[in-house]
Amino acid sequence: MTFDEFKTLAKGLKCAYTSPNFLPDEYSVKVWYKFLRDLPCEVATASVERYIATNKYPPTIADIREQVATMMVSGEDWSESWGKVKRLISLYGMPNEKKAYEEMDETTYEAVKRMGWSNLCMSGNQTADRANYRIIYEAVVAQQKDRIIIPEGLRLKATNLKMIGE
């Protein structure tokens, strides 16, 4: 998102939240831009619009990034995803793993990959598989949201600091 696009977004926020303490000066706008500039303009705009429509108090940067993450990460419930996986197992079985993967969204694909397609196909304990799938699927969703909520530049800084400390 360009700075001009962000300024339009900030003006919209100021119209919706008229408190003089919300984005009070140009410095505040620049700080907000620093933490939101990596977001695609269309997604940021939709997230701000959704926030304005559902919240009566001004947002924080974290509120906007959380809205973006919610909009961008699979909205499917883990149990719906598990139902699709079971259907794909019965439809394709072990030999057609690639065809099954082609029909999965990114989140489901990652969860199935972690569990192992052949393990799921050959397992005799659907109850345990279902419980493990839920844990893994929810962890994948949390990781995807974290990648969106934490700006890439900040993630890189944290990684570099870890490497220096080792």
C-alpha cells in the first residue's frame, strides 16, 4: 500500500472516529503507515471498513492487522475441513494423493501434510485422527494469522536478533 493510499484510509478512520486523540498528528499517521504498509490496499480497506462497521471505539494497529488476518486466513472450521479430508480419502485413497491435494485449500493441505496422507488413509483410529487433526489444523491457522499480524520486517528483525544471541 502506498502512503497516499494509506492517507485516504486514515482520513476515513478519522471521519468514523472523531476523537482528537485518535491519529492526532502527522507523526501518528507515519507510525501507523510503518506498521500497515505491507498490507495490500484492497485488503486493508476491507478490514478497516469491517472494523468501522462492527466497533464503536477507535482501532489500534493490532486491531486492523487482526481484522486482516481474520479475512485472509481460511474461514473454514476445522470440522468442515476434516469432513472434506475424509471425503477425499474415500474418493481418491492412497494412490491419488496429488489429486486430493489439488482439491484442498492451503490450510487443509498443510494440516494433512503434517499428519501424512498415507497415515490418514491407512489409520484404523478415526477418533484419534480427528482429535489430532483438530490440534494441527488450529495450529496451522494460528501460524498463518501470526504471519499476517506480525509485519514481515519485524519478523526478520526478531530472527536476526535470535541469530545474534546464539
